[in-house]
Amino acid sequence: MDRFSFLNAAHTEFFAQLYDQYLENPDSVEPSWRSFFQGFDFGMTTYNEENPVTQPEIKTVVTPENNSGTEKLLKEFKVIKLIDAYRSRGHLFTRTNPVHKRRTYSPTLDLENFGLTKADLPIVFDAARIIKIEPCSLAEILGHLDKIYCQSIGVEYMYIRNPNDIQWIQSKIGHNDNQPDFSVEQKKAILRKLNKAVAFENFLHTKYVGQKRFSLEGGESIIPALDALIEKAAEKGVEHFVMGMAHRGRLNVLANIFGKSTQDIFSEFDGKDYQDQEYFDGDVKYHLGLSAEKRTSTGKTININLAPNPSHLETVGAVIEGITRAKQDKYFPNDFSKVLPIAVHGDAAIAGQGLLYEIIQMSQLDGYKTGGTIHIVINNQVGFTTNYLDARSSTYCTDIAKVTLSPVLHVNADDAEAVVHAVQFALDFRMHFGRDVFIDLLGYRKYGHNEGDEPRFTQPILYKIIAKHKNPRDIYAEKLLAEGVIDATYVKELETEYKADLEVSLEESRKKELTIITPFLQNEWKGFETAGISQMLTKVDTTYPKEGLTAVANAICNLPTDKKFISKVQKLINDRKTMFFETNKLDWGMAEHLAYGSLLREGFDVRISGQDVERGTFSHRHAVVKVEDSEEEVVLINSLEGKKGKFNAFNSLLSEYGVLGFDYGYALTNPKALTIWEAQFGDFSNGAQIMIDQYISCGEDKWNNQNGIVLLLPHGYEGQGAEHSSGRMERFLQLCARQNMYVADCTTPANFFHLLRRQMKLKFRKPLVIFTPKSLLRDPRVVSSIEELENGAFQETIDDDSVNKSEIKTLVFCTGKFYYDITAEREIRGRKDVAVVRIEQLFPFPADQLKGIIAKYPNADDYVWAQEEPKNMGAYGYMLMNFDFIKWRLASLRVSSASASGSYTRSKNRHAKALKMVFEKDYIR
């Protein structure tokens, strides 16, 4: 009797499912099946991309007892192996590259690699059911597989671990064999958009010869793709679109997707000055953004946004995720799908910029997820002058997608219908799963990195091919002409009509003397004003009634009685209660919570994000406390009576660059939310230096965008070494100019309270950088009263009210923690002739207040700027520029390359010498 006779009793689809189960867990299948599969695997050629190893083949001997059915079944399994190979490796053998031959990958999909031959082509196999077709010949199965996996679209998805996701994808791409199926009118719509994309670039190329525009030529099919994406997404309920992209193709996208006036674009090409002379310096035309309302072809009104960005590639990716989340939280908190982020990348940038990894890792985290981003790579196959083989070690530029098991579609940019088809798949995936999806649009770059560059220096062979290559519009027009969809004059008429419109716009633009830049996200900023230095220095009422503070205290000073917390949490909360309701001595953490609570009761949202912010790096905040036996999170402030705003504290991933970019985007979109990013230590903020330099310090100046982001940077010299001492105050102060931001270094909980409240009570928004304390968080000297919160205000400067001003000879100015070190030393020395003035706000510099304070000390003749940082760091250089109305001397550490010593003893000795310089003006180190 045939020992494999049991094989004849089941359906091939059952075999396939059982085989998948065996591959996942061999012990989970019945022993006779396990024995069969083991023999089958041993008899097959091991199919491995890097190291193909041929195993000895086990041949089935046909005997009277071993009938032909068994041999046929073994071939069914070989066909299943073939189908699996197309699914997992078919993308390596596609026709997706319009100007390069594909690299050779081995082993191939040849039949012989699966134990099959051409003689098997006419045989009908039941395995066809796996790809959802009726049993058919091997030749027909191959035809279907080739269309699905190996033509203009290559699909990577078999690394996804959820079988339901894989089945959904297979069902989707199996429909019509993954081939586009557009109506005549849809095809004409694609052609019309392609024509505008091509004609726009041609027009600019002839009218502005040699000017940089970073043309889209070679990737024009993204224009009909984006158009189709927005149209279909609107039909699926998306109401807001947030897009980020680099400079290549941006002008084309602005004109042909966002509807930016071509008159304005031409004015920017002509280099005209801006209408705004006071607050705005502008940026190059291919960095500017736009927000607009758009009506789709079916009459739906949608909000579309293209974020401005610098030349620092991929930075905008983090920003648009923050913009998206802010819109979701504000308008659609229960349905994130209604706001769609679209990130357009370059191939060199997505592979080379590490920021992408940070953004991808944020995509499924509670504080940062946005319901899935559609990533589109305009793949020029070259970065500036670098060939793609030198630009990455991975097979594809999109291999970052595998981090989150996101599918990737590699598409030939010359096949316009395939490109549109791919983005529609991407949209369906995002809307169904709420996860990221990637499209790798393989095209080329017609010119060099910019239009004035010579690409043949570095890619002479490639650019010979490109010079002869037809553009995507002409390729598609020939296809439609052959199909009888259009006639021979159709494209010419489209081009003539569109170029005539451009000529009219050009003529009208040249009648205007100035360029007008519309602020990005202007609808979110209604009711806010622009502000200069004088407005920034104007006092703001930040008082808050005691009954309101008491309501906040009641919320944050009482743990739920039905839950158990560790003893340290109970003590911490009890200490809060004592300081508010008994001793009236509020520490830093308590004042911070009271500020948040007061703002929540006034209708503002509060979002704080960063590493360890829920507890606080130095265990002072405890905005979120954990139940001992379940680790359930309890946010005490959310029980606040009269709370109108939303409070969220999110521990971030271990990222500065990506998270600060996200939070910047959030603050850019919701000016009524106090949006805070806290560094674990201030020293680590330089991990986000690009966001600070290119966005925070100059976003308003370049793009007319206000932003109220708050940076909390723990700062202070306490013997913890070079990476745990300095928030690099000098770098922020160097960036301060005109009216771009606030920089503060507070010394009291009350001043911190009022500073946070001022940030929201202003009628405008500026970034706020606060150097926050570490050891002072628990210093008994650093306390404030309820009355100081109730009736006080933010003080840019704090005079020394503990001295007799007529007795003062030495007047010391300082900021931050050093104040407490100086006053402690003054007490030790018994020096009653020394006064210490605190500068709490460094920028804008409170010069008039300081002049008034100096006038109160008629006998002072020794003025000192004292800092705990080395001479080449801290505020010294900034003070030289701004504190120039008296002659003063410096008391500080000597210049240093590292911000602090690694030796506690050495740090302590240096600190003592800086203090000695304060009190002994003849002491020279």
C-alpha cells in the first residue's frame, strides 16, 4: 500500500495551509504530515538569496503501489514553492527601472530552481487556487504571477508577521492581477495632470534659464498620483492633508496640486522684495509652504497643507507628523484617519538620514502615532553626484520600512497608470490598518542636482540614456493614442492651453513690485498678532485666584483611595499636600503643576513630551503615577474640577531630533496648547540642533510662522561631568536676534509658574527656552508662597531686597543656580557690601529694568557679571554685546573645550575659584 495515500484525500489549499503551519511550528502538525514535509523540504533546492545551497534530490519511485497521484501532488507542492518565491522575491525581477538595467539576483525564478521543467507548463495545477484563480496550467499560473509581482509594480510584504495583513494584501494585489483598470475619463485625467507637470517645468526652463528650481523632470508621474490620492482619500472621509517634501518638485506640486498662484511663483523667480518689511526675511522659493482649501472633483472641501522646510533633508518629516497629530487631537480625537500625512522623500535622503529611523519608530507610539503615513520616494537613483550603489548598503532605499513591517511598492515612474494604481493601494492600506506604507517611485533626474549643475561629470553613461529618454507624458500619450482613447492633437491642445495660462500669469506677475507670502496654517492662527521686542517686553497679567489654585492642589494632592501605590509615591503626594495646605512653601514641581492646572481651567491644552517626562529625570514631576500591583497609569491632574483643556504627558523614545521636530510641528498647529519638550539633560538638546537652528530660532523670520514651543533644558554645574552640566546657553543666546524667541533661567518656583502662564496669555507666540534646575528642585531655599503665584507676575529681573542699597560697593549680576551659590558664599564671608541681581530673562534683554536697578545703588563702583560656566560658554559673550551701558568685570571658570571636568573634586575647586573672583576683584586665575 502507498505510504503517502493519505495525500489524495485532501484539497491542495488545505495542503498549503498545513505546510505554512508546519513551517511556523513543525511539532504542531500530525506526525505523518510532518514526515512528509521534512522529506519534501529535503528534496527541494534551498532557496536563499545570498547563499543558495543545493541539497541532494530525493526522487519518488513510481511503483504499482505508488501511483501517479502522489507524484502529481509532489509537483503541486513545488508549484506552491514557486508561488511563495514570487510573493517573497518577485520584486527583485520587476520591470520598474526606466533608465537602468536591474541588478542580477540569484537564484532566479526559473522553473528549474523549483524542480519543475517546461514540460510541466501545460499541466493543470490545483495550486492555482492559492492565488484565487481556478485550477489552470502552470503556464497560466506563471502569467498571473508575472503580472502581479514582476511588471511595473514590485511589492514587498512577506516579512509582515500578521497572516491577516498578508492575506489582505494578497487579495488586494490579486484583483485584476495588480494591473490598473481605469476608465477613459480617468485615463484622460491622468494625462491632463501629467501634461501640466511636464509643461510647467518646460515653461520655467525657457523663461528662467539656469535658475535653480530643482525640477521634477523624470518623476512627473507623482503629480497625477498625488491628485488621485487626494481625490480618493476625500471620498474615504479624509478632510485634512499634511504633506512634507524636500525641494525637488516642490514648485510643481505647489502649482499643480495645491493651486498656488503661478503669479506668486513667478514673482519669487524674479527675486522681488517682500511686502512685509518688519518681521519677515523670507526663504528661497523651493522651501516655502502653503495651506489652502480645495474642492475635489466630487465637490468635497478639503484642507491641504504643504509644510515649509529648510535644505536639511528629512527634517520636515518629523514636523508634519506633529502637525498631523495636533490636527487629529484638535478636530478628530476619535478618528485619526481623517487627517492624512504624506511624506515625500528623496532616495539618497531616506536611506542616509538617520532621522527617518526616529520618525518610523515614533509611528506606533501613543504620544506620536498619526494613524499611518503614506511615504513616497522620488527615486532619482542618484544623490547630488553620488551613485545609488555608493549611497546605501541595503538593497532598496526604502528598507527602513521593514522596521515597522510596512509594505513597499516599487513602481516604474514612466508607467503613469501603475503609479496611480500604487498610491491607491497605499491609501487603502493606510485607511484599513492605520499604519505606514511606502511607495518607491523609480525615475530619474533630467538635469544635475540643480539646473546649473553638470551631471555628466559623474554619471556620463546614465545621462546619455536620459538625454534620449521620452518624458512620462509622451510615453503615456502614445499608449492612449494606441488604445484609441485620444487623437493625435489631444496633447498638443492641452499643452498650448496650459502654457497660454502661464504666459498670462507671467505677464500679470511682472506688473507687481512686491512678493506676498501667505503664512502657513493661517486658519489655525486667527486672532493672534505679530510682535516685536517692545511687545515681548510688555508685562502680561498672569495672576490666578487662590480658589483656582486650591482646586488644582486638591486634584494633584490626593491619590485615588481604591488603588494602592508604593510608599514613596504616597509620601510624595502627601508632601505636596503639606506644602500647599500647611506650610505655604511651594517647591518647583508643585509650582509647575499649579501652572498647568491653571491653564487647563482656562481652556488651554498642555502637552509635555520627552525622555522620562512623566516622572521627570530628577523625580520631581510625577505627572503620571503607577498603581503598585497593576502599573495602571493615574494622571492626577485629569481629575481637576473645572478642567476645560486636555493634559498629556508622554515619555518619548530615546530621541531628541525626531521628538523635538514632532513637538515643533504640534505647537505650530495648535497655538492654544502649551507644548513642551524637555531634554533629559540640557546637554542632550544638541542632538536636535538642526531643529533648533533651522526651525525654532528662525521659522518666523523665514516662513512667517509663529510657534510657541517650550524647551525645558536642565542646566547647572554640580560635578556631574561634561555631558550632565550645560544646556549650552551660549548657543541659544547666539541665535537670539530681533524678536525671534524668549530665553530664560529662572531661580524661583513662582517665576517659573508665571513664565509658563505668560507663554499662553500672550496674544502672540514665540519659542521659549528655559534653563531649568536640577539640585534646586529640592533645595529648601527654592520655594515660593501661594500669594506669589496668586498676585505676582513674571519678573525679567529680580533685585536684591535683602541688602541696604546705600552700603553696596559691589553689584553682582548673574542668572540661574549660581545666584544661590553666590549668596551662600556672601553669608559665609559676611559681606554686606555685595548685592546680587538676578537676570531671569536673558532675551529679550531687559536693559531698561537693569538700568533702573543700577540707579538704586549710588555707591556701587564694582560691577560683576558672574557665571558658573567657562568663560567661552554661558552668557558671557552675549553680555558683552548687550550689557554695554556699564563697565563690568567677569567672574567665571577659565576657558575650556569640554563644558565641565569629569572629576568632582576638580569641578568643586574650579567652582570655588569662580566664587572667589566674585568677591575678590584683584583675584586673577
